[in-house]
Amino acid sequence: MLTVSDTVRLGNYFSYLNYSRDEYHRITFLLAIYTGMRRGEILGLKWGDIGF
């Protein structure tokens, strides 16, 4: 269950993404938000880990 602070935090993330011009950080944030991956998991990804 999302709390009010979680909802506000997600709103802040999406506001940042709407105004962000930095594609690298945009992709990283979207990956974290939509998959639930943590920072260490995202930073440890390699192309071989991704199955299309």
C-alpha cells in the first residue's frame, strides 16, 4: 500500500522525468520505477542480462 509520502515522492520523480533532458538518467529512473529494481541491481546490469 502506498502512503502519502510515497505518492508525493513518485510525483516528484515523474515531474523530474518530464523536465529532464538527460536521457541517461531518465532511462535509469524509468527502469527503477517500472521494474522495482534497486540501485545496485540497475548498476550491475549488462547487455547479456537483458532478454528481448
